[in-house]
Amino acid sequence: MAPAVAAGRTHYEVLGLGAGASRGEIKAAYRRLAREVHPDAAGTGGGGGGDEGFIRLHAAYATLANPDERARYDRDVVARAAMFRRAATAPGFRRRTWETDQCW
């Protein structure tokens, strides 16, 4: 399960939850995944590649378990997604290159 944890892009994806998850759901998902990816419990011996998965899992839980940090994270994620959506779909948006800027 460690590759699935490391592959998630957002904290919600790391925990396998939706953005509307309750604190209880976040805690239950963290405990379930921690049993699977913790280096001591997973039997990796502490030196394997499982450390990154657990670190990512714990960072996601620490952020989403705190209501203030979760609100700040949600604002940042929504703002970042809106910015990329706006830039990609803006009418008349065209990447300029050196060749198109030349005045012949």
C-alpha cells in the first residue's frame, strides 16, 4: 500500500478521502493506512523506501486533523486549482515564442 500513499497528489488523496470528510473519518483512514505503511509495522526494517510513504501520510493527517490548517490548506488548493484552470482555458491565451515575436 505504500506506493498508493506516495502517489497521491493532495492530502485527501493520500488518505483516500473526499474533501468533505469528517474528523472521525480522517482519523480512521490515518490509523488504517498507518498500520499498513509504518516502517516498523510493515516490516521494512526502517531502512527501506517505506519511510517516505509514512512521512507523507503523517503530514497529510497532521494538516487535515487541525481545523485551522485544514481551512488554510483547502483555500490554497482551491485557489491553485482555479489559477491553473483559468490559465489553461483563458480565451485568446497563446504561448508566445521568439519566432512569433519577430517583426520581419
